[in-house]
Amino acid sequence: MTLDEVLKILGKEEATRVAGCGKSASWHWFQSGSKRKVPNVATLVLWGDHLELSDADLGELIRDSHKIRLSIFALLGQNDKKRINKRSVLRRSLAKEIIEEIEEMRQKDLQEKRRLALAKEKALEKEYQELTAESERQGRLEQIREQLKTLRSDDYGDY
């Protein structure tokens, strides 16, 4: 049995009731062209059980449904070339936009790292200058102490 024969036997209301689906699903089963939807295998089995189809008839029904599904996909593929093309263009533009955002974020991070490295370098240079100045002060203080020591140790006595 073919899908169309089973749908003709069952009718819209009975097919919907047996499948346990909504009216919008059954509406699609009875359409033609690209608007048509093929019920899933579980629904086909429910119909086969309800109509008491043999295993051979159920297999034929499933094969016919699969053939109809493939023809609908082929029809959709022919009619939607422009839509598919638009989607691929949108995907490419979206990917390009994402890459640009990532590159912009990378550049900002790089600039921030450079700024921090420069600030760190300046801080280290300032600390080095302070340490050098402190070392020079300590050296001068040591010289003054040595001079004081030599003056005190001379024969002039303590002052």
C-alpha cells in the first residue's frame, strides 16, 4: 500500500486520531508539493496496526513514504537555491564579522599588554634610579664616617 492509499482510506480525522497528532500535522500530510510533510515511521506503524496491514504492506508503506520524503527534499532543494545561497552568504559575512571582532579584541589586548609593559618598565626604571641614588647616598655617608673617624683618630683629640 502507498501512503496516498492509506490516507484516502483513513481520512483526515481518523488519521489524526489514530496517530495522536494535532490537526496541523494532519493538514500537512494531505498537502501536495513542497508543503507536504511525510509522517514519521511510528505514525506509519500506528496506521498499519489500526488497518491491520500485513508486514509486506507495512514495508511497502514505509518505502513509499521514504520515496515521497526524498522527492520533497529534492523539490525543496531546487526551489530554495537562492535561499540556500543567501544563507551561505550570511554565514560567510557573519563569520567575517566574528573574525574582525576577534581580531579587534586581540589588538586591544595587545595594546593593553604593551601599555602595562611600558608602565612596568617605567616603574622598574624609577625604582632602579631610586636604588642607585640611595646607594650613592649610602656611599657618601660611609665616606663622611670614614673622614670623621680619621679626624677623631688624629692627634688633635676629640671634638
